[in-house]
Amino acid sequence: MATERIQEIEKEGKKAFPEAGSEEELRELEVRYFGRKSELTGILKGLKDLSADEKREVGPAVQGVRMALMEAFSSAKERVAREGRDWEAERIDVTAPGANDPLGHLHPISLIIGELGDIFTRLGFEIPEGPELETEFYNFEALNFPADHPARDMQDTFWIDSEGLDTRYVLRTHTSPVQIRYMETHTPPFRIIVPGRTFRNESTDATHEHTFHQFESLVVGEAGDLTVGHFKQLGETFFEAFFGRKVSVRLRPSYFPFVEPGFEFDISCVFCGGNGCSSCKGVGWIEVGGAGMVQQKVFEAAGYPRGQYQGFAWGFGLERLAMMKYRIPDTRMFMSGDLRFIRQF
Ligand code: DAH
């Protein structure tokens, strides 16, 4: 009797599971066939009251049906899950263009500093750094700007409140103080460039900014080794590598306390090649900075004996070079923090 009922249960179950259309129906069937109060469980529980012969017959039969229905249940579960998926929503368009993860951009001044590094390390230069917050000694005194000398008025200075300190501090007005710092710990011959941030207390316009960058160069050898001709040549070599075209250098006499003789350093206009255009205001030359042969007083301030060494130095404005290279019309763009500007590089 029990075995007949077991076979009926099997038949019913094998029909019910494939017909189940939802997870909910499946849960009901699970309870009906495998639950604690299900018929199969009831029969299993009743086995202990049967005779040994009956046990041998009913036991395996009920287990076999249970296994078969379990299988039917699990394939029904898979089928319902599959049918329940929204294939349209899950569709992946393999032809769609990829998402564009935006990359950062290097600031044009950083790009220029990187290029300077490439060009000058190839020429055997070192690239030391110095502090942006400088003492009066390194920014002025050691560079032969005597205290209360009118030459200090050449550079509008941000003086830092230094009350109670043993020295007065400034935001460095140029990269020249690094000349002194480097010479204090090195013996010639050597050649360095120093790109860095500088500050002037002045009102801003299209060609002036209170925070800007310079790059200093200093080349020192034994007395008699280096002449003005050397730095003119080095300047031409650098500018031609930097602009990728023929560039001529012109020196005009000028005054800086830390050089003698001192020069304004002009290059032939990189836009018109020297013929005259609106960028060079028709003169064919563009001023890029100051230069000269190092004053012996500067060597002395750095601890070198007077007369033993000779060298040249220059200080160029990086913004000026970047403006020429990338045709940037206004120097205030560099510090504007405007992402639309930065993203163009
Ligand atoms: N430090 C000067 C300035 O900012 C520029 C300069 C002139 C640097 C002559 C030099 C130099 O090294 O030799 O105005």
C-alpha cells in the first residue's frame, strides 16, 4: 500500500515541478514534498513501526523518490531563475565606445621644467633646489645688494614679519640665492640650473604676476676658463633645443649687482625669426632675462678666495618661455587655477 502511494507521489511531483512558473510556487512545492509535514517525511517517520520485510521494501523506495524529486526541484529552480531574468536589461552593447576616464594634466610650467631638465642634464648640468622662504642674506646681501642700497628697489619684495628672529626673511625674489647655497657646499668646476618659484610684491597685468618662476644657471671654472662667449653659445644651444628652431642670442649691457659685466639677454623672435612681428613689437628680438659674469664679491660671499674662479650666470623667466612656446597671451593664466586652461596641455 505504502509503495503504491510513494509511486503516486513521485508521479505527481515529477509533473508539478516542471510546471512551476515562479519562485513562490516552487517554495510551496518544496514544503509540500520535503517539508516536516510532507507525506514523504511522514512515511519515513513511520518506518520504525513497520515489519522488517516492509522496512526493506518501503525504505529504499521512499529514499529513491525523494532523491528523484530533489533533482526535479533543483532543475526547476534553475529554469525559473533563467526565465525570470530580464535579458533586455542585461544586454551588453559590445560596440559601444569605452567610458572615458579623465587623465590629469601637467601644468605648462611643470612641462617646461621637465624639458629644461632633459636638455641640461644631457649637457652635464646638476639641478639643485633652494628654499622659497629665504633669508635677507641669501636673497640680497651675498648677491652684493648692500643693505639700504638702492639696488634693492629693483625687486619689489614680500618681507616676512621676522620679529624676534635672528634674521629677516623674504619670499625669494629670484632664484639667484641658490647660487650662493650651492657654492657654499661645492667646489668648481660645476654647472647647475635652478628652476623654481619666485615672488614679487607688484600689481599684476598680462605680463606681471606676483608669483612666477625663474630658472637660474650658474657655470663656474678656474679663472680664465670661461668667457661671455661661452654663455652666449650655451644660451643658443639651449634655446634651439627648446624651441626646435634656429635662435640667435643678443646681449645688451645692463646692471645686476651680482655680475660684472651684466647683460640683458635677448633671443631672436621665435615667431617671425627676427623679421619683426606683433609678438616682438616689430623689433625682431625678445628679452628673456638677465645674465653676466659672476662678481668676485659673490664668490667671496660663498667662501671662495677672490680671483681663483670665474663663471657666468643667468636668470630667465619661465612664464615668458612658456608663453612663447605655447602661445599663451596672459601670464595670469598660469596661477589662475582654471581647469579649462590646464586641460589644454
Ligand atoms: N636675478 C635677476 C632677477 O631676477 C636675474 C638675473 C640677472 C640672474 C643676471 C642672473 C644674472 O643669474 O646673472 O632680476
